[in-house]
Amino acid sequence: MKRIALVGITSLALSACATPETRVRTALMDAGLSQPVAACMADRMVDRLSLIQLNKLSGLKKLRGQDIRNVTVEEFLTRTRALQDPEILGVTTSSGLICAVKA
């Protein structure tokens, strides 16, 4: 029993250590973007958005719609528009375009 508790506490501690970039990248991948595009976008977005705005992005995985594994950058931007934050939309749009071209 103590071992299970130790594993749980260790897992929580490690997840708390995740950088904002890691959390954004994971949220973008959960929203359906490929790993290379999500990593590129996360790198750009953490430099341009506040932590509050970055936290809003984590809610994208909760949006309903089509199979999230097949979401294109354009579809992701439509979902981002639903957050109703012009700065998030602008940064996400520019990052999405730049990163989609790179990938």
C-alpha cells in the first residue's frame, strides 16, 4: 500500500514539474495536431502568451466535434476562435501557419 502511495505522489510531483511548453505541446497533441507541429507551435506560443491564455488552450481537447486524431491546422484554428481571445487566435494562427510550413 505504501508503495502505491509513493508511486502516486512521485507521479504528481513529476507532472507539477512539467514546463509550460510541455503542457502546451501535450494539449495541442491532445487537440489532434501532430507531434512536430505541436512542438513547434508550443515553442512559439509560450513566448507570446500569458499562463492564463496558455491554460485556456488546454481546454481545446474537451471540445466536441470530429475525431481529434484527424484535426487539421485549419480546423484547430476554428476551435481556437471559439475561445474568444483575439491574442490567442493571432498567436495560434501565426504559429500554426509557420509550423505547418516547416513540418
